[in-house]
Amino acid sequence: MSRHILIVEDEPTLRDVFRRVLESSGYRISEAGTGAEARAAVLADMPDLVMLDLGLPDVSGLDIAREIRNDPATAHIPVIALTGRAGVGDRQACLDAGCQAYFAKPPSTKELLRRLPRLMSGQGL
């Protein structure tokens, strides 16, 4: 059975690119475009990893990351933060919210695919 990744990204084109790249690498993908959709999908699908855009239209991605981390039912799910901001403070905020990794958008496909297996096994940065 292939590993399952939930892509939470409000930009449909970028979400589609992530889905195509990850599916072609053998991952099973589900998608969400808002924080509300992400909350429901995490609980319904229990993905192996969440790729989380921080700039969602309805809620901060950091809030979603904290919710995942603080719920005993989902705390084991690794979260990768995706953001257009790449400052030192932004990276630390992601880590403080419980994200295992931080990628500035657009991430290097090669780097993302290289790091996914480690991140899914619970190893962070």
C-alpha cells in the first residue's frame, strides 16, 4: 500500500503540480484548499504526512499545524510547512508550531522527494 499525503494548498494550480509529482513517485494523494477542509481530511483520512500551506484563506496554517500536533489522535502525523516567506523567524515559527520541516515555495521537487521518506518515518530536519 502506498504512503498517503494530504496536500493543503489554496492555490489549485500549485496543488495540482504537487499532486502530479507525488503521484508519479508512488504516493497516494488527497487534497484540501482551506483550513476547514484540512481539519476534516486529517481526521477522516489519517494521512501519513501533511504538506501544509501556511497562507490559507480561512485560518493560519500554523494554527492547523498546532491542532494536528495537540490532538492525540493526529499528533503522530508529520507536518511539512510550505510558505512563500523564507525568513529565519518564519522557519522558527513553523518548528514551534510542531512542523517537522519547512520548505519555501516553490520547493525543489528533487529535495522534497529526497526528504519525504525520512519525514514520514518521523525524522525531522
